[in-house]
Amino acid sequence: MDIGLFLMTQKGLRVLEALVGRFGRDPIAYVVGDRDANVVHDYFDEIVRLCQEHRIPFYSRSQGPPSVSYAFAISWRHLIHDVPNLIVLHDSLLPRYRGFAPLPTALINGETTLGVTALFAAEEYDRGDILGQRDLEISYPIKVQTAIERVCGLYSDLVLGLFGRILAGQALVGYPQDENSASYSLWRDEADYRIGWAQDAAFIKRFIDSVGPPYRCASALLNGREVRILDAEVERDVHIEIRQPGKVIFVRSGSPVVVCGTGLLRITDLRDGTTGEKLLPLRRMRSRFV
């Protein structure tokens, strides 16, 4: 039984490592990989290197791999054509959070249960029959990188189980999703990294953690200069006569304390949006984030 893999990012690498460790290279017909411009570190080179080490045929997205009995898509961002038994791994407990960037969206929403779903590909994205799910509990604060590392184990567990069933000749039968429980996570672009200072400070802190590395990180304009905010802490609120979210009210040990819609946020890691230069300590208290 020959099985193909469409792999991207850290999740794809961890699944490939787990498969080679459990089953060796022989059941893997090929790996198709691609770079991901939406993350700082996409693990493309590591996936290629692992394929070379184990003599697994590797194809770029522009090449046409041979036909296989089954294929898995892990963190794959592109359409896949002409693969009859295509199994997709998705970063949520479907039918909730269908679509794009479901893990950051779930973290922004403050979900305490994260999960991964294996499903058959369908004509409309993330609507196919479910083959299996795994979940885990989290608590806040949590960085998105930590959440990714934890769900990688769910990915590997699901794929190893399905791989074993395929190799044993067992039929894979899924069950339909409950359309009444479906929700969707929208695609994200640069505008979606911008902080809304009228939000509650605790929400903004969670947002910063949810879109941090390996993603582009939360952004703002500081006195007209584009900046990235990598870390922050919520501080006790004070009574402000005319509340103006985004204004710096204190500078404590070089860290600006920013007025939010409710609450205060002390920024502890601030970078230039272009160069990545560290901008703390902040020397000008009369500053405004927008």
C-alpha cells in the first residue's frame, strides 16, 4: 500500500518524523513540500533534509507526484487535485473553526480545549466525513508556539493510527459532520495583526500571544512608526478622567503602560516593524499607539 504526504510547517515535520520512526520509509511513496511565507520559520528545509536522510522521494508543489492509494495533507495551504483518498488534518475539533488559521482564532477566543481532526477531503473545505479527533486542555496565558508544539503530538497520534489501519488493509470509514454546529475561521492578512486598543487589556494580551512567533506578531503604529509587539502584561487599571485608548500613561523600567478600552497593558517586548530592532526602553512618555 503506497501513501503520499503533502507536508508543510512544524506539524508536517513532526508527523514525518513519527511515521519514519514507527513504520520506516517503505510505506511512504513520496513527500510534497512547499514554503510558507506566512510564518517566520516554515520547516521546509528540515522536511527536505529528513527526506534526503531516509531516501524518501521529495517533490515541490509545482511537480506532479505519482498516483497513490492514499495521501495525507498536513498544514497544507493549497488545493490538491486527482488524489482519490485524500485525508486532511485540520487544527480544530470540526465542525467548529472550519477554514483558515483555526488555532490562532481559537486562542484569541480563549478556548480551553484545542483539538485536531482527520477527515476526508471534500469539494468544500473542511466539510468531509470525520475519521478521527484528538483534543487537549490548555490554560492561559499560553503562547501560540507552545500551543503548536502541543497539538503536534495530536497530529502524530492521529496519523500513526490511520497509517497503521491503511497498512493493515482496514477500510477507513468516516462519519458526517453536524452542519448545525459548524463555524468558520476567516483568512488573515496583515490588517488582522493590528491591535485594537479599545479592547480589554486581557483580550489584547491574549491576542498578542496568539499571533506571535512563528506568525508575524501583533502590530501597531507608535508615533507614526510601524512596530511589532511580541509580549505584554496586564496591569491594574486606574481611574482615567477621559479615557483615550492607545495613549501611554506610564513608563515603568523602560516599558510603556498603555491605556486600553478597559485595563492597562505594559509592553515588555517591542520591535521595529521593518528591521526587528528592539525599541525598549522607551524614552518618550508622550507616545501614542494606534
